[in-house]
Amino acid sequence: MSNPTNTTAVSEADIAAAADRLVSAAASGTPTAPIRDLIGESDLVAAYAVQQRFNDGRTEAGAVVVGRKIGLTSKAVQEQLGVGQPDLGVLFDNMAFDNGADIPMSLLIQPKVEGEVGFVLGADLIDGPLDTAQVRGAIEYAVAALEICDSRIANWDIKFGDTVADNASSGVYVLGTERRTLDEIEPVDVTMSMEIDGTEVSTGNGAACLGDPIQAVVWLAQTARELGRPLKAGQVILSGALGPMASVSAGSTVSVTVSGLGTVTARFVEGKQA
């Protein structure tokens, strides 16, 4: 990918206007038209600048950064959305739900679910080469993860710039409770099955995530440092989908089973969060 620390020709006014559209969509629950008319389809610098503005509003409101997500790591998902490289978004504390929890649909606009491997870091990834060995050594444990993606862009009509700006189409997430170290499990070897109301809707494996979920975290560590916000101990990493995403609606129960990591579930309900 291009280095996101390069410059952009997009004006500060257009970056601010794009962020304002996303903030309004998130607040109202009504999706906006694509923002690529303001920032282009593939300008990484502009897109991450919009993302930062969008996310700054959440931190100013009291949300705490707890990790990162890697998006668009699966070829299947890339093909679904018409993009061709990964991106990253920020995870906040109010995005996390317990395994088996009810997730209010009022928090979401047009959710899609996907199964993946999650990681929790036991060491910072700030200095050094940030290579495979260093990243593996920094991972405290792996868990099964259910990511509920969402888009503030109407009808998921996104190009790469749109989804990057929109915090990598982040929604909420659920982590499983079975924790495994990398001595106990090799993420590239896992298989994944996702069911909605008992019907299998997606399958995949570790190799579908940039060839290896660990390599996805290597990409993330390097890119996060380039952006000036490196990964830190204790953070949650959602490493990316292992198979196609699927839409979900109120009343549905979703379960993701990852071999060696168990099952993670959530139920989607009408109404607001208690």
C-alpha cells in the first residue's frame, strides 16, 4: 500500500465536510451518500484524515481506544465490496459486547457480520522492525471473534476511500472466552464457520486473511506506526474476515466457530441499549 504519511491534494475543508457527513449519519442513524465526491476513491492520506476527525468526536465524547481492526483482508470480502487492499479502523470500549450478549439494532444502521481471529497484545509494537517474530512475541493470546461491521454510507456503496474514512466500516464486536497462546494454536491453520439462526452462511480459513492472520497483524503494526498511533500492550486486534460477510437483522442469532478457539455468539434485538 501507499505510505499514508504522504501528502494529499484534498483540501482541509473537504476533509472536514466528509467527516461531518459521517458524524451526522452516525448520530441520526440515517446513512449518507458516499463521500468520495469530496476525498476521491483511493486517496489514503485524505481518507485517514477523515477517519481521524470522525474518531476524534468519539474520544471527545468519552470513548476510550481499546484496539484496532483490520478490514478487507479476505479476497471474498474484497470482491464483495469492490476493493483490493486492507485498511484499518479504531476499536473503542463502547463497541465491545460479551459473548452471548444481546446487541441492540438501534446501535447499528446496516450491519453485516463476519467471523475472524481476534488477538490481545501483551507487549507494545512501537519500536523495532515490527516483523513476524516481533509481532508473534507481542501477542498474548488469540480468541474467536465476531465482528459486526456497519457502514454510514448508504447501501454499502463504498470504494476504498469511503470505507477507510468511515473507520473501516466498524460497528461493534464480540470476543470468545477461550484464550489460546500461539504455542497452542497456529492462526493460519484454523477453519471458520458462521451460522445465522442455525444455517451456515459463511465458511473460511486462516489463509483467507492476507494469507495468515499473523501477517495481517504485521501489516497493521507497521501501518499504525506510520500513522503515528502504534499498537500497545492490552489492545484488542480484530485481524480480519476469514470468509464472506453476511447481513443480519433483528431477532437473529449469529454464531462463529473457529477451530481450536471455540464458538462466539450474539443475538440481535430491537430496542436500545440498557
